[in-house]
Amino acid sequence: MSTKISDLPVAASVALSDIAPVVIVSGPTTKRATFTVIRTALMPVALASEVSGTLPAANGGTGITALGTGVATFLGTPSGANLASALTTALPDTKGGTGLTALGTGVATWLGTPSSANLAAAVTGETGSGALMFGTSPTIKTDFTVRNPGDTFGYVITPAAIAADRTLTLPLLAGNDTLVTEAFAQTLTNKTIAGASNTLSVRIANDVTGLGTGVATFLATPSGANLASALTTALPDTKGGTGLTALGTGVATWLGTPSGANLASALTTALPDTKGGTGLTSLGTGVATWLGTPSGANLASALTTALPETKGGTGLTALGSGVATALGTFSSANIKTACTDETGSGGALVFATSPTIDAPTLSGLPVLSGNSASTSNNAKGTAVDVNPVNVQTTDATVTTLDSFTIASNSAVVVSWLVTAIKSDSSQAAAYSVTACFRNAAGTAAQVGTSTTTIIGESDSVWDATIDNSTTTIRLRITGKAATTIQWTSILTRLTVIP
């Protein structure tokens, strides 16, 4: 009978004497085995108490007989402090350490809080101050210095006072180039300078070549003598010169002192009137006096005939009686005195618009301005017939067809005869409208009521009435909505004064 390993008793510990011989079945072969045979089959490497030597790393051991000082402690409690106690040298940077036994001043602070300020405190030998700068769009405050490779000199670059953000765009360079500065002597190539927005300071003698003899001297000192030395021919009059190599006798004197006497000495003939002169070698009697003192008396002495009206004069040798007085004081009274065939009396000259005429005597039937009229009168009354006036209406809005102003301190009876016709001649109307008004010292009022007599009327909506607006007496008409009507009236009025 055979015994399987799984049939072995389970206990906390088993003595060798407690294990009976067992039979190991290996394929078709069955043999008797002792504990040593079983242990060798199941555990080929003996434990420390059973074997000599060390458990190699290939079998999960260390291959050493003893751990270094502190290693067992670190393996049991793997803290940084225990690792530091176990290590005998620094962990090199090739294995994730630093290879250092101590960090520089401030480095640990920066590693814990990696700010620009902590980095600046940890770094030695730095230049500048402030924030850590990276390659894309950094901001540099105040100035910065660019030094030569030998660190002997440097350019200090300082921005001027800045009032607002500005963008400096560097051009795309096709090759190596040199930055041009304001005061440094440099040569510009392939540049176009806009003259309208730039001022060039050019040293003629040093910077311009190819000038004619004397030109540089003239440009540096632009005197007449230097210009004369530089010119090879006379400057033509088309360019501001004279085109002459010499001036006539006395011309230089006159140009230097342009007096009448010097001009007279320089002229060989009289200056014609086409050139601002007179073309004369002598003036008529009294003309020089009048030119010197152009008074009326001196002009009269110089003139041999009357100045014609076509030249601004009168063509007369004497004015009519009173005309000079009227011209000097152009009043109605002086005009009346000067006139020899006037009619009527009184002091005021009458004009066309709204004149006041005191009891005129009219001959025939005069035509007056404004609405044409015929007038008759006596000392206290005036009768006026005014020719027709016309107005067109297209709606029912009350419209003024005719009007006049009543004279102050008067009474008037007015009568308008009104006729109207529709645009297609299908309707018509005729009215006689009469009213009385008075004006007392500028205040007008109607006396009684107006009377409108309908002579004929196709549409009762049409109407004609009389009213007044202050001192204006008005004929008012009313048409019809959406209807075109042509209106015509004639006025007869009789006015009386106290």
C-alpha cells in the first residue's frame, strides 16, 4: 500500500522519526523513500540550518551571507532616513540620484517651491534679476546688457519712456545684416528714403560729388557773388533772372533804390499805359496836381470838358437848381425842391408798396400794382375796384382767396363777387359776400355780421365768407375733399375817414 504526500499528517512541526517510510511511485516504478529522499525531491536547496553557503539571487536570495549596516532596517521600513543610514556613498545621477553628499544653498528650497525668486536665491553667478525667462514672448523690464565673448564690454539696451504698448517687428533677412543706429557712422544700402517725412542733413562739400565749379561754394554760402561765380551763362528771365550779362545805364541804381527819379533816369522812353505808365512825356495842365492831391477841385481844374455819364459823370457843365442839394441830402423835400414839373404837395415821396396818399386827384382810371384796380375818390372817401384773383383748392381746408389791409382810423364796406368751377366743369357756384369793418387807431373790428348771398351752387359743401385777422380783411373759401376747384373773385371796397 502506498502513501501520498497529501495523506501526511498536518502538525505545527514534524520530527523525522514521525515520518514513516513512504513509497514514491514514478511511472511504472515503485520504490521505498526516506525523508531525505523526499526533501531532496521537493526542496533541492537546503535552508540555512541544513545547507552551507548562500541562496543565490537567481533563486530569490541575495547571494551574500550578511546585509550591510542598516539595510535590514531600510528593508523593513523603507523611509528616506533609513535609506540614508544604509547608504555609504551618494546615489549617482546615472541611477536617479544626484551623486552629491549635500545640495547647494537654497537648492532644496527651490526644489520644494520652484519659483523664480527661489531659483534666483539658489543660483550663484547669475546676471539680472526678476522672473525666470523662457524663449517664447518673454517680458524684460528696465534694461539688459549684451556683452562680448571676452566679457570685457557690453551693450546696455535701455527702452525710452514708453507711453503705450508698441510692437517692434524685425524684417525677414535674406542674409546677414547690420543694425543701423542713430548716431553711429554707417553706410546705408538698398534703402529708399521718403523725402516728405524725413529731413536729410547733407554736407555739400563732403557728401556730394560731381558738382560744377563753384557750386559747392554757393550751396555752402549762397551769396550773389558765389552764385555769379558758379553760373557759366546769364540766368534767363524765364527762370527768375534777366538773361542779360549787363544792365542798362541807371538800372542797377534804380533796382538798388527804386525811386521815381532813379526810374526816370533809367528809362530811355516813356513807360506806356499798357505797362502801367502813361506813355506820355508830359501831363496836361493840372493833372500832376490832381494826381498828387486827388480832390474834386483839382480834378475840375484838370478837366477840360465835362465827364460824360458813360464814364461815371453827368456830361453836364452845371446841375439844375436844387439838384446838388438833393444829391447831398437825398430827402423827399429836397427832391421836391429840385423838381420843376411835379404835381401835388406834401413832403413824402410815394413808392409802390402800401403808400399813404392824402386825398389824391386821379385822372382817368389808373392801374395799380398788386391786384390791378381802378380807383376814384374825394376828400373823405375812396372807392376801389380790384381786378380778379385766382386760387385752386383740392380739399375742404379753409383757404384765403383775397385780402387787404384796412387803413388806420377808417371804415370800409367790402363786397366780393366769387365764382368757382370744378375741374371737370360738372359743378359750379357763385357768391356775393359783403361786410363792414372799422379800424380805430390800429385796432380793427367787424361791424355787424357779414352777408353771403348764394347766387348759384351745385354742392352745398362749397362756401365763401369774410373775416379779419387783426387789420387784414380776408375772403375765405371752402372747397371739398378730393375735389379740384378753381376759384376767382373780384373786390369792390368803399373806404371813409373821419
